[in-house]
Amino acid sequence: MSKKSAKSNHNATIALNRRARHDFFIEDSFEAGLALEGWEVKSLRAGRAQLNESYALIKDGEAWLFGAHISPLLSASTHIHPDATRTRRMLLHRAELNRLIGAVERKGYTLIPLALYWKRGRAKLELGLAKGKKEHDKRATERDREWDRDKSRILKSVR
């Protein structure tokens, strides 16, 4: 692997939505591009993004990202008035959009942003097709995780 590709992969992740896997069953994931403004790209390069409160909707045959917070840099231009939580359009292929529309409208799924990362110099969003978890599902997941952790400790001590 060359130095250039190793460097670009070093810090590819911009933001993660860790709560998403706790609150939802992720059935499938998609990679979407984002239509961003110049100041947003600069802020993403500085790592100033959050996906905690964000969600995605499909309106008029297009996918939109709501609630993602990209903090403007202090050195932003004076003639631009940045809006940190503006609605951003997601770029997906028509076949992917049709599949998402079917799942969301007919089957009751939700679109959740999972991660924001760089790929070949472009900002990409990992979008999860998800169903919500109930409280007892969250407890069961936590119990399974703890058991896996204890099991690995037991196996380590036996060796």
C-alpha cells in the first residue's frame, strides 16, 4: 500500500452515530453522497460534524438529511450566512431510492444516518434501513453483549 492511500484512509471517519445501533435494528445499509456547500466541506475536513440527532426522509422522490449538525468555522466568509443544521440533499442512484421508498412507505422502516466519512476525497454518508427497538430488545442486546464479554474472559483464563 502506498503512503498516499495509507494517509487518506488514516482518518477517513468524520462522525459516527453510536446511538443508532443501540436504538434500532439495522437491516441494510447504503452509501449516499451529500450535496454540500464549500464552508461545509471545510468544516468536515476540520472534523466539526455530529449525527446524533439526525434522521433522513424521502420527499418527492429525493432523499434528504435533517438535523445533522455541521459547525461553521470562524474563518467562514463574511458574505455567507452558514446554517449549521440546514436540510441537505443525499445523492443516491434511482434504483436505491426506489428500494428505500418501498421499504419506508410500505414496510414501516426508518432511515438512520450511521456514519459520515471520506471516500476518494468526497464526503459520504452511511445510511441504515432500520426498525426501532423496544426497551426489552435493548436489554436483551446488552445482556448478550455482556455474556460475550464474560465468555471471552473465561476462555482467556482457561488457556
